[in-house]
Amino acid sequence: MVQDLTHFNESGRAHMVDVSGKDDTSRVAVAAGTIKVLPATFERIQSGKIAKGDVLSVAQVAGIMGAKQTWSLIPMCHPLLLTKVDIAFREDSTPDADGYCAITATATVAVRGQTGVEMEALTAVSVTLLTIYDMCKAIDKGMYFVNVGLLSKEGGKSGDFSNPHIEAMHEG
């Protein structure tokens, strides 16, 4: 069942949803995404031999910053006082059938507020992966992203949500 879209007013024009009447509740969202890199790139990331620095540390900080700036990037997002942003990595050094290794980033974002943090979690993952790409593009322009999506959310009026399609892609 498709629900009504809330970001349009009576005239069909975009507007920012009024959340002033909603109670503050605890909300958590988890998103994940994977970047595929060549084995040589993966090894250089692991050994700290990327000229721009410690790739995963920089990407982790960038992801946190991205979550905090979501409201300034996505037009209808509210500015939120996030209470938690955590970026975790899972690394797979075994090349897939196409010869690529994988680094999966998972972002967990929390808030106590009137609106959810799904967009903040998705932005955090996206900025994390983009930063890895940026730091390694001089040696591997063929890197690419797969399986970026919301894994789960907790809290809020619409309740809890778990995405089996994205979860299945990130098991391991």
C-alpha cells in the first residue's frame, strides 16, 4: 500500500512537513552501502599506502559530518540535534566474480526528536563511500557503489521497519 506523500501542500507544491505537533521520541536508523575496489586498491587502503591518508578514518569522519549536514543538502529535511552517529566498516578482501574486493559501510544514526533519521543514515553512508572513492580515485577510477539502502528504522509514528532486501545483500 502506497501512503500519501507528505512533502506536498494542498496546491501540489513542495513544502517542509510541519512536525511541531509531534511528540519527541527516540528514533534510530541504520543504512549501509558497499564500494567495490580492485584488490591492489584494497591492499593499499589496508596498508595505509594511499597518498591522501588513512582512508577509512577520513571516510568515517566524513560520514559523521554528512549525517550532521543532511538538512543542508536535502531540501525538505529538518535540522536535527543528532544524539549518535556511528560508522562501521566490514572489509572483504576476497575478490568477487568480477575481480573486486568490497568495503561495506554501515551508519547508525539516532535522535530524540519529532522526525526520523533515515535520510541522515543514508547521507552518512553515501558520504562515507564517496570519500573512499575520492581518496582512491587516482589509482582506481573503476570503483563503484552497490547495495546502498536503509536497513532499518525504529521509532516514530510509522513504527519500526526492517528492509529484508538490503539486509540480505549485507549479510556476512
